[in-house]
Amino acid sequence: MNEHDELAARFEADREHLRAVAYRMLGSLSEAEDAVQEAWLRLDRADTSAVQNLTGWLTTVVSRVCLDMLRARKARREDPIGQQVSDQVPDTSDPEQEAVQADAVGRALLVVLDALGPAERVALVLHDMFAVPFDQIADVLERSAVAAKKLASRARQRVQGTPVVSPTELARQREVVDAFLAASRGGDMTALLAVLAPDVVRRADRIALGPGVPAEIRGARQVAGEIATRYSPLSEPVLVNGAVGMVVAPRGRLRFALTVTVADGKIAEYEVIAEPSRLRELTFAVLDY
């Protein structure tokens, strides 16, 4: 095996790790593959004879590539949060494989990460998800280690969010929403009706509605029939404006947000939001971070 073949073999050994790093930073499998390929091209051109930790070197390189891609993405878009950039660029990845990746990371987390600034996202992903030390993150961001630590801390606070209710009430809301999702995913109409208030109200904006779908539906049976088929199969619980709600985010791409009102242990009202201007007004945070 010659030197080039040996270098290629070492790169292949790190490919899955690099793809995981890039996917969490970019939220798009095709873009992550592009970033990994660019890392290989840079490796192939570089003199790495003095590099002692090739995995660390490659992680730094792919992180810099992702940072540049995130900055370019932010510079060229004023696009609505409901239509992410990864929806607008050609995506040659396998949809099933991307769905697997999104499930592994968490679709709700991908939605929340997409709201972070490029440097915040890179700092958080590298430190919290891959245990990269801050001096190495500082090298990626071209900032001090102290600044990198502050970026990660600020990003973590945004990802975790600030509940507007007590921990006890938040737990109650989560229990009701989890029961609702479990019942709807399992097609258990009895359990679904048990978690809906008899006079539950569903509201939806014009973007979320299909042809002939009313803007408002009242009554547990009418609501249960719609939610089980339209929204819940790809829904995940998330903190929406500080209270437990849901997002529908196939492959990590936000389509709908559902705000939920819980009263007396049942869902009394929920609203399906898909209009870009309204989605931009919402704040999202993960419940399990």
C-alpha cells in the first residue's frame, strides 16, 4: 500500500464520524456529504506528516467547511423558517437514509439547531455532541477559547429554552402530549379520545389547511380523526414559546408547529401553524437535551 492509499484508508475509517459531525451542523445529508468530500480534497492536498491526531485534524477541517457553508447559507437567505435552505438546494441523498439520520439526531433538535447562528451551532455541536475541547473549537472559529465557550453556553441556553410554567406543570403538559402522540401513532382511538377534552378545538392557518379543510374543528371525535392522519405520525414534542407543543418535521425540516393548551389533564385546544411569518415568531426548544 502506497502513501496515498494509506491516507485514503485512514480517511475512510473516519468517514462516518465526519459525516455525523457535518450532518448535525448542516441538517442536510447531501450537504454533509459535500462537506466530507471537501475535507478529503483538503487532506489529499495537505502535508500531514506532522499531524499526530488525524481524526482531530479532519474534525477541525470538516467543521471549518461546515462553518463556511452555514455562513453562506445565512448570507443568501431571508427565507422563512418553514422552508429551510436544505429544502431549496438539490438534495441527492437517499430520503430513507436521511430520515434515519434525522431520527438518530431528533427531528425537534434539528429544528432548534437551525435557529442558531453559524458559530453558535458549530460550538454547541462540537462540544456538547462530540466532546471537542474548547481550544480546538476556538481554532475552528478563529476566536479565543473563552469566546468559544461563551458561544456554546449561549447556544445551549437557546436549545434548552425557558419554560413559562412551573416544572410540575411542564411535566403534566408533557405527559398529556406524550399520551396523545402514543395513541395517535398507534391508531388507538379510545386512548386518543381519552386525552382530548370533549369540546376540544382545532384551529389551523391557511397554509396548514388542505383543500376543503375548515379553519376550525370542534369536538373530540372530529379532531381525533384528523390529527391522527394529518400531523401526528411525524410529530415530536418540543417546547413552543415556553410550553409543551409539537413540531412536524420530516427529515428534520420544519413543516408545522402545533401549540397546545392543556386543561384538567386533557388537550383543550391546539393550533396548527404553517404560515412562515407566524413560524418566525415562535421560539422552539428541546425537551430532552
